[in-house]
Amino acid sequence: MPIQIIPITGLPIIKEGDDLAELTVKSLKEQGLLPIEKDVYVFSHVIASRVEGKQVDLEKVEPSQKAEKYAEITGKDPRLLQVILDESRVVRRIGPGVIITETKHGFVCANAGVDKSNVPGETIVSPLPDDPDITARNIRTRFNELAGVNVGVIICDTHGRAHRDGEINVTVGASGFEVIRDRRGEFDLFGYELKVKRTTVSDELSSAAELVIGQSDEGVPAALIRGYDIVLSESGSAQDIVRGREKDLFL
Amino acid sequence: MPIQIIPITGLPIIKEGDDLAELTVKSLKEQGLLPIEKDVYVFSHVIASRVEGKQVDLEKVEPSQKAEKYAEITGKDPRLLQVILDESRVVRRIGPGVIITETKHGFVCANAGVDKSNVPGETIVSPLPDDPDITARNIRTRFNELAGVNVGVIICDTHGRAHRDGEINVTVGASGFEVIRDRRGEFDLFGYELKVKRTTVSDELSSAAELVIGQSDEGVPAALIRGYDIVLSESGSAQDIVRGREKDLFL
């Protein structure tokens, strides 16, 4: 059976307090679809942050001395640097045009995930939600209330990679399913036991979703992936993907 | 329109000299499908290497002193270490249970992409094809001969990531389309020009494909992604994703 990647079209411009699950169900209905068990709903972090009012107006930010210093190094706005530092545990790399930090959630990425595009008002920036797993869980709970089904929910962001060019979509928040599929102990085509394979299915689902999120000129901020057999789990969390510093070979 | 991820089912055990495009077209026909323009075909590197006879019998490998030394550090078979070194330009990280190298193609990954599973015979290992872009191009040419359509072809492998746990599927060879979509200059939902977005769509397509490749217990080694609007290009190459050492912040 093919897996389908379905764009959630016709969403209004999302604003603080909006009910993303309800708006998504409405959009699906207009496409003649209803939520079903094991659907995976993937939302861009920008709309998730906006729903939670997690936006910062740079006009109201007073940059610290450190932010001023980093602004000089990177050539970026010192107020933006302040927001990035506020969202970060530690700076991993810094240079002209680039700052890569470890966010307070543990993700290693450029600008601590603070996004400038897709945000109304030139001085408004959009950090990640404070706890994207909770964001995902709240949306999942609403899907269950509205449609009576167990689904997976992902909050995604586009990240660069240490050793490959360009960005891909990855998971920053997840709820409802096991984000890593541990295939060790399974057998391959020839009956050999797999020794090492642990697949981060939620990152693969996030990247799949971006094929419709990123492709559209109309700004589709969400996607449904239907037909992938997620392992439902109450404890699924994007924190399972965070590599602790003690295991990081590229500190 | 939804994008579809279609498993290529019913392939025989692939052997040296097999025609992957022809076998794929046959498999599609059995599913009632024909190749169409802008289809993307994703093949696991293991079957691509096998078609090209790119397999090594460890019984016939004489490990060098260096391979013996690295075997002690990693706890791996010295003959496997020799194959890994033969496939690599430089070792990036090494420790107990792990060796990360820069392959001769420029990919930074564990074991230089040399794969042990899915290979018949316990001592047979499967390196990446010598030039996975050429592998992809040859398959693409055959699709055009067989079905008269322009498609994209990807050779994929599962890689770990520097800063995230678990593995995801990425592109090691590509042909027929632009692997990176440069969105700089496009406009977002609010009319703001995107300044930085370069999306590695071929890695996202590879990850999407793994949702059917990796999920099956029956060992599906290939997938078709239909409905994504690739930008056809004669010069598309996985080398576009290779980050030169001069740009690598995590050497």
C-alpha cells in the first residue's frame, strides 16, 4: 500500500490561541477526508509557536554585551543574537554569517531555531515553542477529542547538517508514537540479524512532510502522512533524538 | 494533490548484472502502474552495489598494519577496517565501536558506507558503488529507454547524524534532477523574501522512501515517489550535497 503525503490546504493565517487540530480537521473535510487511526500530522514550528504566542518583537529586545559581541562576529542584528542566546544553552560554533547553538531543548542548529521568515511584521521573530513535545501532545489530545482517533503529531523545523549541504526538515517536538524505530534484533532479507539499525522515523516523516510543505508557493504549513505504520506510544518524545553531549563526537 | 510513496515489491534477489530499471518497471506493471514523467525512483545502495559486482569477500582481504591498529581501537574485524580504509579519504573520528570517515565520494559517515547486512554470505560486505551518480544515471537512462519518460533516480544509504540520534536515509547518488532546491529569492506567506533557504530535496525524498523501504519485513529495497515536482536537470548530482572540508565547521 502506498503511503500518502497530503498537504493541509486552506488554513487561515494562524494566530495566537488558534486550535490547530480543529482547523486541520476542517481542512481535511474540505478535501473529503477524515482523521483515521495512526495518521501522522506534521506542523511547521512557526505556526505552533504563533498559536502559543511564542513570538518576540526585536523592537523590545535590549541586547546584552555578549549579544553585541556576537553580532559583530556574525554580522547579524544584536537583538536577534539576544533572542538566540536566550533560547540556547551554549554556543557550539560562531563565525561570519553563522551561529550554531545547542538550544535549551538540546537541538544543535543554526540560530537556535529562531525563524525570521513567515512571520508578519519585519521585527517579529519566532523561536521554537518552549516545549515542542507538549505542543505536539496538546494537538494530539485535541485530535482524539475531535475525531476519536489515536494519531502521531510532529512539530518540525528545517535544520542544516554538520556534514552535508542544504537543509532538511526534522522533528523538534513529537507525541503519540515511537520516534526511533529500533530494528536491532530484526532480520534482513537473508536472515541475518540487524546489529545496529536504529531509524529515526519521525525525522524521516518530517522530511517527507516537507515535500508538500516546502514545495507549495501558497505556504502550506502542515501535512498529513497516511499509511505509515507508526508504533503508538504515550511516551514518544523528540527528546529521544537529542544526542547528549557525552555521546557527541562532533562537539 | 497527495504525494505517493510506493514500495517496489516483488523484486527478485538482485544479482550482478541485473537491470534494475527493467525489474522495477515489471514490478510496477504487476501493481497496475507505468512509469510517468518526474517519477523519482529510490534504490538502496546495497542492491546498486550488487548489480555492479561491488562486493568484497573479507576472506580475501589482507589487512594492513593501519587496519590492524584501527581494529584494536574499534573492536571491529581488521579485514572490514581494511575495506573501510580503501573506501575512505580520511578518518574523521574513531573510538570503541565506531569509525567515521570521509568516503572517497566525500560523504562523512560511519564505516564509509560499507554494509554488512542484506548481503548473502557472512563474509561478504557491500561498499558504496564507485560512483553512485553514474549508477543513478545508468538506471535513469534505462528508464527512458524502457518507458520514454524523464525520471529522477536516487541511490540511498542510511547515515547517522553528528548531532541527532538514530539514522535516516540520505542520497549518495542522484541523476536527472536538481538535488538542492534553492529557495532564496522566493517569497514567504507574508511576502518576505527568503534569504537562506536551500532545501536538500533529494535527502528528503530518500527519507520519504525509507518509510516503505525500512518498514517492510519483506525487504523492499526500492521505492517510487510520485507527485513531487522535481526540477529535471541533466547536471543533478549527489556531489552537490557534499560539503567541502573548507566549509565544514565540524571537522
